[in-house]
Amino acid sequence: MNFRLISMLAVSLAVGSTPALAADDHKGHDHGGKAGGHAHEAKPVHGGVVSVVKDVNYELVAKADTLTLYVSDHGKPVDLKGASAKLTLLSSTGKADVTLAPAGDRLEAKGSFKVGAGTKVAGQVTLAGGAVTSVRFTLK
């Protein structure tokens, strides 16, 4: 065989195997059988729907008169003083923008909301330090 061909083949094999070496960066905790998932953290605590972003749980409880967002980091509530959230509700009947403000251990808005099953919710959560996180939900 040609030396150049052998060298190219060796480089291809080395490059192709690199991701397998770096794939397991979550040693020491269970992922519930899902690669990269945190099934043990994604269960709703307040009866809502959960979105996990960077190991932080965002649980949205959507009712016709109240939208409530709970934020926790590894099971511990996040301090929401000075925090806010802007949610966009998207359903077959239209679009609504809602701002949530701190209300104790949660962010909340009161009003009249169309929150039927299948409603998509896109949000921006801003914590006191100014960090903004995008979250998405689909209501059940």
C-alpha cells in the first residue's frame, strides 16, 4: 500500500474516535438511562411542566388565571429576588406576551391566559445577577 494512503487512513481513524473519548463527562450520577438527560431532576414538583437548562429546573404551572414559574438548582430553590421572566404563549388561537415577577419562592403573573394542551411557551428568565436563560415548554 501507498504510505500516503496509510497515513490518511490512520488520521481518519484517530479523528473519528476522539468524540468517544470525551463523551462521558457526567461521571458519578445517574441519567435515568438517557444520554445527557437528567430524568431524576426533571419531574414536576408543583404539577406543571419542566424544562431543564444547564442543570437548572424551570417548572411552569399554567392556569387560566395564573402563570407560575418555579426555579430550582439540583432540587434547591433559586433566590428570585430581583428576577423576572418574559413568556410568549403560542397557541392555535393566537400569541400572548406575559411578564412574571417575584412572588416569594416563584415568579408569577395573574390575568387571563389561554393555556390549553399543546400551547407552546418560549421564555427568557433573568436572574438578579443579570444572567438570561432561554426556556421552552409545551403544555400538556
